[in-house]
Amino acid sequence: MSRIEIDSLSLAVSHRDKVLFPGDGLTKGDLIDYYRRVAATMLPHLSGRPVTMHRFPEGIGRPGFFQQSAPEHFPGWIRRASLPKKGGGRISHLVCDRAATLVFLADQACITPHVWLSRADEPEYPDRMIFDLDPADQDFGAVRAAARSLRGLLQELGLTCLVMTTGSRGLHLVVPLDRRADFEAVRSLARRVARELARREPGRVTVEPRKAKRRGRLYLDVLRNAYGQTAVAPYAVRARPGAPVAAPLDWSELGRSGMGPRRYTIKNVFRRLGLRPDPWEGIERLAGPLEEASRRLSALAGR
């Protein structure tokens, strides 16, 4: 047992030498140190959002589990938000808005925090629309091409989108929104956008959820755009060999040699941040309205 002084708190951390990534020798202490160091960059993307924890108490060599509710034994200084479930009842969600919370979660072997697309103060009104680009194979060139095509379409609609490696298979494209539209409207537009891109590029992109019918095409997934759904948080570590990180990118970085969904890890992401600060800093200033985008998309479809 050791202690960390952070946010005017003295946190007890245990078993720092416990190996969480057996193929890489990375320990819980490495995870704690990463989240403590990245907190200043990461927290603006988590602040105010309900969190779902992806925990791996025995390391990534054993099955992990997702945990939505904040247990009663978690410290009282950790912020919670009691939110309604779709089927009735309520859940007390953890909200991560300080570095100490990130460190505490890492000590609980939460390798990956996933966050809502809305904030706890207005949970029905998202400020993010997300497109998950899921490739049929390991061809990152196809993912890159689809990302650029989708960006172009969204620009036609007057929407700004940002790009992030997932640390897993593909890319996430995120559109900041002004929180005037509810999840139903956001998901409806996301579906229409995805169908329009699939119509334009039928040989490369599909909205078919069944893998057997995708025929090698990239799947444009919009299902996360719903109440209570989550997406991997920017700068979160993924439970995969090498400890890859979900890394926000500048669009100019997408074409760099060696770029891929697991390009950045807890070992090299700080070198990247030292050369190029967080490209998503101030993302809220880019938030756009949905109504005008919907009108423009209707006009495109009617041509």
C-alpha cells in the first residue's frame, strides 16, 4: 500500500506492481501514472459526463467487466449523478471531473473509462454525435478514405467533425453539437448521413449491421447515438496488448506513415502531445445546430 497526494487528497493505492498487460509487463502502477499525467489533457473531455467503467482486476489476460453504477464504498468526494434508466428506475453514475478520480479508477483496475455523449445536467440532449468506422479487415487505408469522405459530407451539411483513433480497430468521427436536439433527432440524422455516404460509395461503405452481408465493406456504425450509450473516452487506454490509447488527431495527421488505430500507446502518446497539443482543445466552440444540417441533407437527397 502506498499513497498519492493529488487534488489536496491523499489517495491510498494498492498493488502497484500487479501486472495488467502481461505481454508488455505493464503494471497497475504504470496505468495509475499514465492517468495522473494525462489528466489535465483528458479531463475536459470527461467533465460532466456519466462514466461506465471497463475493469480488469486480473489484467487483460482474463475477462473484464463493465460497471455503470458507482458503488457505495467509493469515496464520497467522487461526484455521482443519479439518472433515470430507460426501463424504469435510476442508476447512480460516476462523473469524472478531477485528476484524483482518474487515479482512483486506475487503482480499481478500470483500464478504460467510457463516457456518455451527453452531460449529466441534460442527459437527453447530447453535445456529441459519433460515427464509428468499423473496417472489415486490417486495411486502415479503407478507414482513412471513408473518414475523409464522411468529413466532406458533414462539411456539406455545415457540421464540423473531429477524428480520433480508437485504440482498437478503426476511427471515431465526432461532431460537436449545441445540445438543442434530443437523442432521437441526433440518431435520426446520423442514420440519414450514414445512408447517404453508403449511397455515394456503395462499394466501400455499408450500413448493414450483419457482418455476413457487408461483403468486405466498411461498416458505418451510428448505434452509439442513443440515451445511455457510451463511447471510449479520448486518451483512454484500451485493454489490448501494448496498452494503446484512443488518441484525438488533427486531420493532417491521418495520412502520416505508420498511422493506425493503435498507433499511440501509454508509452509514446506524451511524446506526441509534446510535439502537438491536444487537437480537440476547445471542441465546444465548434458546436453546431442540427436543424440546418437536416435541411441541407434533405436537399441533397432530393437532387
